[in-house]
Amino acid sequence: MASPRSIRYTLGLGGNIRPRRSALSQAIDLIATRCGTVEALSPRYMSEPWGFEADTWFINQNITLLSDLPPLALLDHLLTIEHELGRRRNPLSSAYASRPIDIDILLAGDLRLDHPRLQIPHPHLAARRFVLLPLLDLLPHGVHPTLGTSYAELLDSCPDRGACEKI
């Protein structure tokens, strides 16, 4: 049962370093153990790398999570999970790179947050097909909390034309 302070988050997960499928499953298990109740999982999608070139495509999936953790505490847990699953961030580079797992906080109910470490809704949500397609699976009638535009409309106007297919 949700507590009065529970937040319904939507998280985006992905990775392109093998074993991709098991990394996603392990991440979801760790999120469920440490962060709250995983309420729903989208289908998985295979997508081209976004923002850089790589030989291996990504597998992406979105989940909904009901959690009592505030956003920055959840972010810390997710970064720890990424690290435990082999993600190594280069603090000197802001460039995109191949990774075994990436976990982004996309939404937190209708909450809006603009913090140096975290922006909610995710600032690139509307520009990525690999986020919007699984988001529509979870929230088919959803509306972006700051843009006021449905996710279906955002997908129609999405500038990302990279391949992204349900697997």
C-alpha cells in the first residue's frame, strides 16, 4: 500500500554492452529490492545508439516504480545500482558512450524538479523514440507534465528518427 509520501516514478533503462538482457533484469530486481515497488514494465525495445556511434544496439525498457524515496535519494540508489552492474562514468567527459546499464528518472508523477544533479521531467524525454515508445506502452493516454502534450503527439513530432523496434 502506498504511503502519503509515495511517488510514482517512471524510469528508463537501457544498455548496449552484453549481456544486455540480464543487465536489465538485474537492474530491475535491484530497484525492486532497494527502491520501492515495481508496478509495471514496458516491453523491451532494440534501438540504435543515440548521440554517438557504436557497433552494438541498445535494449531499452521503461518501468513504473512506487517509492517513498525523494528524487535525489532515488537518484543516488540508481547510480549505485549502475555502478554495481559495471557502469563506469568518466567525470571528465560529457560524451555519450557504450554502457552495460543506464537508469534515468524520466517522470515523478506530476513533480517538476530543476536541480544541478537531476531534472524532472527528463530534459530529453520528448527527443528520444527509445523513451517515448515504451512510455506509451505504460502510459498510453499520458501527457507530459510541463509541455502539456500527449506522449503520442510527442512521438509523432519526435526529431529522433533512429530505428527502435519492440523485441
